[in-house]
Amino acid sequence: MFPALLPTYNRTDVAFVRGEGSYLFAEDGKRYLDFGAGIAVNAFGHANPKLVGALTQQAAKLWHTSNLYRVPGQESLSRKLVDNSFADTVFFTNSGTEATELAIKMARRYHFVNGAPDRFHIVSFEGAFHGRTIAAINAGGNEKYLEGFGPRMAGFDQVPLGDLDALKKVIGPHTAALLIEPIQGEGGVRTMTPEYLRALRNLCDDTGMLLIFDEIQTGVGRTGKFFAYDWLGFTPDIMTVAKGIGGGFPLGAVLATAEAAKGMTVGTHGTTYGGNPLAMAVGNAAIDLVLAPGFLDHVNKVANYLHQQLGALVAGHPAMFESVRGQGLMIGLKMKTPSADFIAAARANGLVVLPAGDNVVRILPPLTLSEEEAREGMDLLSKTASQMEAQKAAAQ
């Protein structure tokens, strides 16, 4: 019999039924330290009291009205985002992949209203992940996700990451925008150098293209600043955001300059649920948390500790680990042994870590992770590495 639940996931046989701060509890009662945060979503831990309070207060008043009417929460949250970013305007979605769709539409529409409707190509970079809708998988270019979903969609070009010459060869009068993650998440926590990203900014300025940053995973404090571009000294034209912005509640957004967004007039885009009162209540509370004095200082302090300790872990187990990647609390352990084996062994020890491309173990703890919890996580990582090495030695 075909399963009632569409079998598109190879799910681990663990069901979590409760969360508290940095910990998850399975249906059998076992406690896990969560270094995955729902793939960087639960940025403020599980059942954060401020987010729970915001959600329950709003839930008792009003859930949904649609975007046919003003939604006060949208007005307050967009103002916070505009006041603390490069953007002049914000559109709220339900997810990151929806934000990607709008960013693509916005870039194409920008050139259309500028009298260049043939400028519709979006250039992205090998190893990227921008979502699972048809346009998003074409932008990502991963053959595994494209297989069986029809011919490649026109208007998307991929180039090797870091190869400026290859990029310049595909740029032409048809190119509308460059789309890039400042740090690739699914692709293996691969960090772009500031010099490379600056070169992309300069190329866009020289050719009239728009620069789109996908900060769905890197944004909202994950790298130690509000957004990853804050480390760079320059800004994108359009930016997609999701995951941490809702602290676990489905929420995404597109931020843009007035110039980049000028083609998006009444009727050019819409959403039924995007920006609903529930999402806006949680989003406002989440942004208040991350912008509170000292919050990002805490993120950087804990992140510095983890990077130092992970460096020592790699040095202590050279046959297992190759290197530490990433920035802030977006961290990757590049493995020499199969990453899936390490992830399973860590989970057996009560630690949740995540897979990523390029044989990388991804570490994305809540931004509220305490120093004590960081030490506990390091103890579990070290324990797992030692156990696996002992098992390998015993088998030889």
C-alpha cells in the first residue's frame, strides 16, 4: 500500500515531541542537545517564552485576514527591518523558497520597467541551494533536484564558485542579476571571501545587474551580525530571508532597495498567508530579541569558543576530520570519513548535528546557546570521535 504520507524524505527513526531551550525530547523520553535548530530555524531555542507569549497572545485575538487589508504587524516588522538594514522595502512570505521566487521576479521586473525585457537571466553558483520550487531548483542547478521535473527552465545560468573568468563569460545583455549565498549552507558551509563578493558587487555596478543575496540561512544573527553582508562593507540590491526570522514559525521575507523594487507595483505579486498576524507577532518578537543589546555579542562569544574547540578537535583526530568551516554559529566540519556515520553516532550519544554537501557535518545551534551547553556539545563531539576511532581500530 502506498504510504499515507508522501515518501519524499528518508526520515531518521526518531520523533521529537517536546523542546526546551537548546534541548529536544523524543517520544521515548531521551534528551538530545540540539546543534541543528531545525536547520537554523529555531534560532532562539525551543519554546522560547517571549516567542510563545507573542504567538499565544495573537492567537487569542486574530489569525488571518489576508492582504486585502492592512496588517499592523507587517508595518511594525517591516519598519524594524528597514531601519536595521540596507533595504527600503520588505515583502513577507511564508518560506525561503517563496522569497527566492519573488527575488527572481523582482529582478526581472526591474529590467522590464527599465525597457530591457530581454534581461531576465539569473546567474547562480555551483553548490547553491535556493529552495525546492521549480524556479528555485533551476536557480540552484543541482541535477539531483532537477531530475524528472521537465526540461531546464530558460533564464538560469550556473558557474563554478570562485571563478570570475567563467562568470564574466556568461554575463551578457540578457543577464538580469547574480544570486548567491554569502555562505553556502546545503552546499557544505562554504564561505565566500569578502574579495570575491566585492568583485560580484563591482560587476553588477559595472553592468547594471542586480546583486541578490540569499541570506535565508546566514541572516538574523547566524554569523554574529544581523545579516552576513554586515561583515562586508557593501550591500546587495535584493535579499531573501527566512528560517531564523520566525524563530520556528513559518516566515520569510524579501528586502530590497527602492530602486530594485520599483517594478513591483499593485498586482505584480501576492500571497494569501504571507505576513499573517500570527507570523508577524512572532517575527516582531524574534527581531526584538536579536537586536537587543548584547545578543550578538553573546553569539560571537559562544561562536569563538566553538571554533577554537572544534579546531582542537580536528587537530586531535586528523584521520577523521579535515577542517572547520563557517562563521559565527554556522559551522561545518569537513570530514575525511563518511559524514553520515558521524551524524548517526553523535545522535546515539544525544547530540543532533546535520548533514551538508561536500561530506560536511553541519553545526547550527540556537543563537541562545549557553557557554555551558557549548561545552557539553564539544564533549559529545569529542566522545563520538573517540568512539568511532576505537571502533575502527578494533575492526582492523
